[in-house]
Amino acid sequence: MTASDGLTDAAPPVDTQGAVTSPCVSVCRMEAATGLCAGCWRTLDEIAAWSRMSEPAKRAVWAKLPARGRVEGSGQ
């Protein structure tokens, strides 16, 4: 995991209006073994619900991503 991939242990990125942005990196491929997207490390349920999630829920998803990436070791 690197700073260049956008998935770090820092606070989640926000847009100009302060809304938490999506962790999508346009590498949309679900890994059968884990049930996680190979690009953003979210579950299908998290991806599908993103636009309806509250800001705290989005922050909670972002908080899970670094550990998921380290476990997967995908380098994405």
C-alpha cells in the first residue's frame, strides 16, 4: 500500500464540499476468494450502498481499507 494508490491510514479524502469521496480507483474486479474489489478493497454491499451511506458510515468503510489491503497484499 502506498500513498500514490489513495488508500492510506490517513483520514479519508473529501471533496470541495467536505463530503467523503469514494475509494474507487477504477479497477473494478471482484476477487472470488475474498469477496473484495481488487481495486478499492470494498465488498459488493459497500460498493452498492456507497451513494446512500451517511458520512460516518463512509468513514467507517475507509477505516477498514488499509487492513484489507495489507491482508490481501494486492498492492492496489
